[in-house]
Amino acid sequence: MSAASQVAAVPSAGQPSLKTFKRIVIKVGSSLLVDRGQGGVKRAWLESLGQDIADLHRQGADVLVVSSGAIALGRTVLGLPERELKLEDSQAAAAIGQIALARIWAEVLADRKLTAGQILVTLGDTEERQRYLNARATIGRLLDLRAVPVINENDTVATNEIRYGDNDRLAARVATMASADLLILLSDVQGLYTAPPAENPTAELIPVVSRVDAAIEAMAGGAASRHSRGGMRTKIEAAKIATAGGTHMIITDGRVEHPVSRLNEGAPCTWFLTGSNPVTARKKWIAGSLEPRGALHVDAGAAQAIANGKSLLPAGVTRVEGSFTSGDCVLIRDFRATEIGRGLVAYDASDAVLIAGRNSQDISGLLGTPGRAVIIHRDDMVLARDRIAAWEPDADGKS
Ligand code: GLU
């Protein structure tokens, strides 16, 4: 999928412009979306956010929403008590609330001529490479089709052992998975303060955090409100995940109407800056931390094509070496067996052997099931000539 390829210029604090960002994830917490008294959705507020999303989309940005609210909506329908829910009750509440949540998002976006696509993820979808690549491909396709993915944890099957639990970290995982260049956490606070503001009236808002270090973590405190699981601590965890993946992050107060467009008017917030960008961070990960499990030998035409920035197609593969599974890192070798690149392969070795040298249209006939047209996508590939650069520390000294 196409990804933001440059570090967007981060404006000075107080006058941010979101126009430079190409792919933006907006995280909406339950306490913003769900009226605590009524138990329904705060429709007028959501309409205003829908307008902000439509504006960003019209300016050309890809927009993804990570929306909480399933459990909060479902518990009202079921009349469940306000105290912490038992696991099976929260799973049941989520099953009921998620339908309503998806419908409301679809309506609000459709009113603005946008198409919503629901994605429910479980922990493994971002933590296991094969599933990660699968979810990433789906998100990529939805964005290519100019849809707005609306994402939540699949709370009906999540258990305490296998869950993110809070949508702050889920949103950060989604942002890096989607190679987003900006993540906006809409919260019930204006940003990160030097101390928890409820306890300390002299606490000051920090406009820019250029690196999440121990001092920043110490400022986070731990509180979470009754409706949302994440407190400031999970937001700082989210900032660590996002910035390591090349995504800038903003925390801002979402309790006002048009919470995103207000950022362009200087609404208070905290920026967490990354010294990288999603493409570089991802290529660094592929180049540096994965053990190759095999190799694809390619012909001269394919070697030239990938040198020109194209994906590797099965047609260009002359030989398959090693026993790998889809999602593994494999080397790409030219006809002299010289390594010209490496990347995450979309097929198991046994299937790669069957489709090597064949046209992508034939994949379905050869494997008996439709498969991906490319064997290594260009976004999942690092060329040998770029590997040194991918290994080098960033300009600011971070590795
Ligand atoms: N996924 C949960 C829900 O939709 C919310 C988790 C959170 O509040 O961070 O109800």
C-alpha cells in the first residue's frame, strides 16, 4: 500500500496544521462517544467529528478511526451495573454494542459521502507477523478504495489474557501497521501535564515531547475513568509504540465539537514527535531484526523492476530456496546469486515453488484459491543498496 514517505513538517506548538499529513488515525474513547447519563451516543458531537474527518479526507488524507464504545453502549442496552463487568458480561455487552457502534459510524460517514469499513482485531492480528501482514493488506486495500476503516478490538472473543484492553495502544499498533504518519488520541484531557492536573493545580501542559523518556513516563500518573480503560499511562505507551514506528502522535481534548479541526486553530494539545517516518522505521525493522529463512532467485527483468521501486511478481522468480512460511523474511538474489534485496514474502515456500515463473492471473488456478498478486510487496522490501542507510541511526542519533 502506498505510505507516507516523508516526515511531515511538524508545525510549532499552538499552530499545528494537519494538512501535511497523508495518513491519519483518530482514536475516539468511550467517554467521548457515549453519554454517561443516557447511555446512547452523543450524536451532535459525533456529527462534528464526522465533518472533521470528511474535511481531512477531502484534502486527500487517508483517515482511519479507532473507536471504543462497544462495551459502554452494550451495557446500557443490557442494563448491566456500573461496576466492573465480569468477562462474559463485557463480551456480551460488546457483541450488542458493536453493532450499534458500527451502524452509527456508517451513518455519520455516509452522510458525508464517505464509506465506512469495520475491522475488529484481536491481539494476534498486530503481534503475529503473518496475521499482521494480512490485516495490513486489508487496511491498505480499504484505503486504496478511499474507504474509512473503523477499527475496534474484537471484545466478544478477547479474554483477559489475550487482549490489548485499551484502545490507546491498539490505535498506536494500528497506526504503525497502516504506516500512518499521524495518530490523534482524542481524550478527556488537553494533553500531557507535568503532573496529574486533578491533583496538582500548578501542573502545566507540555506542548511538545521530542522523546518519551523516564521523566515523561513519570509524569503520566495512572488514572483511568470509569468508561474508558486507558489513563495517561496507556497514552504514553501508545506514544512509545507510535514514535518507534515513525508516527507522530497528538493527545488533545476531544470533549469539544470539531476536536480535530480545532487543532488547526491552535487548540491545546501535546505532540509526541518521531525522528523517523513509517517507511524508514519499517524498512529498518525488516533490514535489521529478521533472520532470512530462504531466498527467491529472480531474472534480470525482475531485478530491474525492483531496482525501480516495483514489487516482486511471481513471474520474475526463477528459483525458490529454503523452507519459509508467508510473512518470513527472505533474500532476493539475482541470476549471479548476489543479494539484491530482502523482504517479507507473501507465500509459503511450497506455494512459492508452484507459482514461480507464472503470471499472477494464474495463481488461483495453480493454488486452488485466490492469492496476492505480488510475492514481495515493495513496502515489505529493502534493497541491498538501501540497507546500509536503513541501518544507520537517524539524524538525531536515535537508532
Ligand atoms: N474496546 C473497548 C470498547 O469498545 C474499549 C477499550 C477502551 O476504552 O480503551 O468498548
